[in-house]
Amino acid sequence: MEICRVTRVLLMLGMVSLAACSQGQRATASPATYHVDYTGGSDSAAGTSPATAWKHAPGDPNATGVPGRLRLQPGDTVLLRGRVPYRGAITLRSSGTADAPITYSGTGFGAGLGMIDGSEPIRSVRPCSSAADCGGAGNWQQLHRITFTQPNTRRLVLFGKTNPYWLSQVPHASDPFLAEDTSDYVVTPLSSLAELQAGRLQSPELARAAASGGKLELAFWVVPNFVRRVPVLAVEGDTLRFDPEGIRFYEDRDGRAALSGSFAGMHMQGMFLQLSDGVIIARLRPEDSIDTLAIGAGRFAIEAAGQSHIRITGIHFRNLSGSAGVQGEGRAFSSTGPGATDIELKGNLFGPAFIEESNSGLIRVVQGRNIRFISNRIENISVGTAMSLGGHNVGDLLIEGNVIRRIGRSGIYMLGLEGATVRGNILAEVRGIHGNAITAYLGNRNILIEGNCVVSSDRPITYHGDRTPELVNGITIRNNILVAAPGGQAAINSWGRDTNTVTISGNILAGARHGILLNGSDRNVIVEGNDTSGIAINGTAGPGWRIANNSENLTLARAVSGHFSEDGCSVPESRLDLKVVRTPN
């Protein structure tokens, strides 16, 4: 059914052509509300009521009929049906106005939140009938055989009802969610560097695990501080052979390695390995069945595509997966084209997800200004970064009132922004190889980090400049409560690189070694009125420094005895009467 709402007067005056109608253009400025039901809708329907919902949203390349042709107008709203997984990707094609933004919403149509789901259902699941049926597994009675359509993505991820399944690993990970926590890996001594560079890893432990079978990978900790995964080509005695092309092993220290994908790593529920294309072997969690299991397809969810005045609200972005080296895969929201402005993401739920690409994030802004992230929840992002913000002409960002928890890499990663405010957020359990809760790196300017609560994270805040003496970074960190995880070094960490103009004031800062770790290469550093577990300087204080009126008697043990919740936090043991409250909706 075509949609062309034309007033009688305009028709009489001949001011609207039927050709325009046939292209999906509306001849009236009245805002419209469209309904999308991926399971029960049809692109040949009108879309203007729940009973006539479309299958696809405008902007989805798979949309046909009216949603395939329609260009949304200022004030229009697209409603995704609650609790119905939308298995598609949307590239925005129209802009709203300041007074009439275009809205994509997951509330107002059906019960619960609308979903954009990055996975595809499996085809079958059944208990293994024998060791041979299960690839030769010795514990086949505990395992299930799952078949599926092989997705067009490098990294295979199995999703359950609430979380991803973890690829089996040896040595066993103390927390499989943190698959890139290399503290669990075996040590590869510096003396073996030449062998590694030739594609040979000698490890009796990993060779024994590889002999159990599976589709095997080696995970190496490599330069610059990330994990690189490569297939095992052969096992010869205690030696595992692999292709070393493109791998930069550390040449000044011991390395680390682990084996992924072997039957020896299937030691607990929630583990899986790939037996062959289209076949997975898994130890199921009790809550999972054919109705809850799915395979990550590598799709993105929404791309801004340079549009402006867009509002995205009340949507659950889930089961997103991305592969290393493949930009764009698995992103919930991205803004990569020039001209994107005035975009708001408010009240959305993000996760679970598995984003392997080290330079990406579940939310990725490469270009765009005046983008606001307000009162969202981002949780259970294995390996990947929650928000990666920075690129070309990115600035005037607001990150306020969000809950960001259980993140396997970084929480809020800011790189070269021209203005950003990070205020009233709660971040917890940001762990792993890049466990930085809030990061401000390189050429950032005018960054305000204020009134946030960060707990149980390896490095609550990190910053550094970009060795450009004339650039004034202007980073202000004030009135935050930052409590590092026991394995972390400090609540605030400067990595140096000549950061210019940093003010740290009125914070509660506790870490295992220090409250604040500064770097002597920085300039114009002011540290005043903080309650900390100590201030340390790597090197000698640079020009323009002032450190005054700080207390350095707070301990990590006293700090963690405070009150922490998703509504806010406080540390009664602190000398500062500081209470951080998450910014309300």
C-alpha cells in the first residue's frame, strides 16, 4: 500500500505530483508515526498502525515497498515492536530539525523494549550421542552439538539468553569474560623470541591441550599491548606451528600466549568451540535451548551517515559481534560520515556484545558534533570498548547519567575531541588488558570529567597528550569518586606525552599503589583538594605545576568500604563530604 497523504487543496492546485508519491515522498509536513514488527510485519503494508506494521525500518537495505523508498521527514517517528528482535541494519537517510527531530524508538509499540539484534537463530541443538558425534571429546556426555548457518564474519560468537558463550581456552581463564586478561596465559620467555618470529611456539602445556582436538587458535600478547589470534597450523611434539606474518612480538620482555578452541578448555558451562563450518560444540547453561541460542552475524545496528537532528531512544541493542581487522562490524551506533550533528541517544540498553576490533567500540564516533549520550545502560561487552569517540572533527559531546559496567576493554575512550563533558556516570568492572574506565588520549581539548563514580576498574582514569607543545589540552577532573580494582595501579594515571594543562581537584582517589600517578613530562598540572591514597610522580614535576591541600591518608581498603550503587556512591571514610549521584533522566 502506497502512502501519500495529500491535502485536497494541494491536489486541486496541482502542486503535488503522483510521481513524488510513487517515490515514497510525503506531500504534507505533518509528522507521521511508523511501526516495525520484524516477525509479523510486511513491507507491503502501510506501516502507520500496529496492525499494518512493516517488517523493515526505513534505511535498512533489505527494506522493500514503502519503507524501501520512504524518506523520513522532520518529526517522524519509527517504532520498533517491543521484545521482537529486529535482525537488520539501519543507515539513516534523512535529517530532522532542531524543533522536529526524527526519532527511532523502542517504546510505544508492544510490551518491553524494541530490539536490534546482531545475531541469527541456530538451526538445531541436541546432546552429543557419542564421542565421535562430538568430535572425539572425552567428556561428550556433558556437551551439545549445535548446527547453524555459517555467518560472513571472521569471529564466531555463540550467544545465550543473557551472555555470550566463551571460546574454550588453555590455560583456563579465571574469568572467561576477560579472555584477553593475559595474567592467565603461559609465559613465552624472551629467549624464545627467534622461535616465535619463525612461527614456532614450544609449550608442553599448550601442545597437550591441542592434542585433545578442536579448531585451534593461539592467542599472543603482542605490541602494542593487545592480543592477536592466529590459527594453529600443526602440532609437532611440544611445538605448535603458526604463521607469524604481521605479528609484532615484544623484544624487550617475556611474552604470553594461550590456546583457544580445544576440547581441553571445555571445563565449565558457558564454553564452546567450533568443530567445523556450521557446527559448534558447547557446554550449555541451564537456561539455554534452541529458543535462546544464536550466532553473531557481524551486523552493525545504526549508522548516522552524516544526518542531523536524530533521536534514538528506548532500544535494546544486543548480540552484536565484531571481528579483528574488520571496521564497522558489531557496532550498535556509529557516526563515520561528515556532517553528523545534533544526535541524541537516550535511555537505550546496550549488550551483550563481543567486539574484537581493538580500535573500534560498540559505540563509535569518527565524525560528528553535538552528540549526546544520556541515561543509557551499557553492560556485558566482552573484549571490546563500550564507547570509542574520536577521529576527524569530533566534538561538543555530552556523556551524562549512563551506567557502564562489566566491560572487557575500555569504558569511555576519548581521542582528539574538541570539547566533551563526562558527567554523572557510574562505571564498574571495567577490566582486562585495556581496563581504562575513562580515557583521554592525544589531542583532546576542553575535556570536563565531573561527578562520576568509578569502582572496581583497573585504571579509573587515564590521560596523555600528543607531544605537541603548543596544544593546550585543558583536561579538568573534579568531584569524582574513583576507586581502582585491587590489581590496578592508581585511580588517575598520566602516561605522559606532554599533556598540557590538567586540573585535578576535589576528588576521592584510591588505588592499590597510589591515588594519583603523574608524569613529569606534563605541563601546567594543578592537583588541589583531593583525598587520595598517595600522589606519585614519574620523573620531576614540570613547569607550571601546583600540588596543594591534598590529603594522602586514604587507603584502598577504606575506600572500598563506601557505598556504591547504580544511583551513586559515597565514601564515608573520606575527609571530603562528597556524594556522587548519577545524573537523572
